[in-house]
Amino acid sequence: MGHRTPLFAEHERLGARIVPFGGWDMPLHYGSQIEEHLAVRARAGMFDISHMRALDITGAGARDFLRRLLANDVARLREPGKALYSCMLNARGGVLDDLIVYFRGPERYRLVVNAGTADLDLAWIQTQAQGWEVAIQPRTDLAMIAVQGPEARRLATPHLPLALQGPALALAPFFGVGDPDQDWFVARTGYTGEDGFEIMLRADWAAGLWQALVADGVVPSGLGARDTLRLEAGMNLYGQDMDGDTSPLEAGLDWTLAWEPAERDFIGRAALEARRTAGGLSRFVGLLLTGRGVLRAHQRVLVGGHEAGITTSGGYAPSLQRSIALARLAPGIALDSGDRCEVDIRGKPTAARLVKPPFVRQGTIRIDLD
């Protein structure tokens, strides 16, 4: 038996199919993964993301420590509540994890890291923090619910504490706001390509919020829909699209690297600079299957019958009713968006076309399906 979130009884009560995920027992779906996916695109769905880990980093050295720890630069966070997406790298420039960091005020930050890497992340951060004037507090007392979709904020706001309703509704994208007691934190972030909130609250209050949202028609949605939504949105999945042996330069995440100021010596910088100077980097692309079949991770991409790359994640896209994938092309493969290639599906070369992710964002198809 894996770890269970404070919402596990709610998942059982709703008849979810429970599967192991990153050491947790989590809902895969509540009956139909596709219906849950389409509900998020059309109106509002919600996900239990309590298996992810919130870490509060505080202290006089917090800002400078995070500028060393993360490849993106928290010095860009000047307004309280502002969020930043970043990779956390090892010394070789590989991705240990991707995360969101929130600036909660002077000397106060909150990181949210992936479930499967949480324990390793915490150990790494504690090791790197030695000698810095910081305190690291894992917030295992909090649950997290992501409410996503075009109607998500309207439906969720009435269930927030009265004092947070106005500030939450006024949030700009990638901002968050919390209460003074740190019992609630509401952020306009997500992992589906739709608008919405990610809500952190005391674990013993989570079931009440979940039940209230169900009563208002927000559709409980599982890991299956979360994965197809993020794939359509062109967002990386840690462990598939990137890992400790993959650099952000080859995972389509070069935009998260803050190279300036040049003197900021973040962990992994020297290795990344050497790789960038040497050239010969793999390229991260999107694929649309034009033949019959379903794209999955670890399938060979073929050009002229020769291996040209590998899919890193893939699947059926309910919003497109087509099969799509993210893939990494070998250095020197001169394919552009719109160019044809093939993917080896169970030994059969199957026609596909290069496209530029995202595939879908905020309910709009962003690629040419013809």
C-alpha cells in the first residue's frame, strides 16, 4: 500500500480506480478518463495533487540560496505572490526536478515539487543549504487541489475564505495569494493548459472543499486526464520528457534558463554553458500521427527509414481526436514544423508530421490537423 492523501476516502467514495503513482495510491479516473479530460476543456474539473510537496524556504539567505539552487532567477520575483517556473539541476546540468517557486514576501518563498522526486529533492536541497542562513519546512500539513477549466475560478471562488475571495479572483496568471496564518494559499497556476487555481489548504479541510466543489458540478478528474491535458498543452512530464541525464537545452526548456546576470553561478551552469558552446544538441519537438495507431513514449522516430530520434511521451489527445507525442530528435536532423516523418509503432513505420507544441491551450487547437 502506498501513501494516501487526505482525499483518499473521497476518491474511494466516488468509485475511482486507484493506481500506484510515485509511491502514492492515486485515482487514475472515476469512470471515464476522456469525459474528465473534456470536462476540464469545456467547463471545470479538479485534481487531487496533495501528493506533490510544498516546501517553505525562509530566512535572510533565502533569496541568494535559491539563486544558487535554481536555473531560473528568483531575483525576477519582485511582487509578493509572483510565481516562477524553474528547473533544479545537478552539477552535470541534468534536470533533478521541475518546480514552481512562489515569492511570498521578503525572505519567504514556497516551492512545489513533484511527488515522485519529493524525498530526493528535499535531501538535495537540505544538502545544498548547508552554510546558508535558511530554514526549510516541508508542508506535509497541507493538501492541494487543482481546479482547472474556463469556469474553474468562477466555481471555486465562493468556496474560499471570504477574505481571500476578492484577492483570488483578481489574481493575474502565475500569481498567488495566501492568508496570514498560512492555512490557505491560492495560485492561478496549473498543469492542464487551462485557466484555474491550485489551492493549498490545511489537510483536514480538504475533504470539505472537495465535496463543495463536487456539489457545484466541478468534475473529479484523475491522473489519466491530467496526463492527456498536459500533453496537449505541450508540458513536460518529469521522468519521461526529462531527467537527471537530460539538460533543459534538450528538453525544450531553454526558456527557463536565466543566463543573465552572467556572474550568477547556479548549480549546473558551467556544464550547460559547455554543452551550449560545443553544440550538437538534441532538439525537442511535437509530433502529430497522420497514420493509424497510437503514439507512446520510447518509440523510434524515422526519417528516410533511419532512426532520427525517440518519442518521450505520447498518447491519444481527446481534444484533437488524434494521437500526439513529444519527441527528441538527434543532433543534425533538419526537420521543420510541417515536415513528414515516420514513427515505429510495434515494428510498423507509421506516418507522422512535425508540429510545434502546444497542441491545445485554453480550449483552442494550436496546430494544423489537415
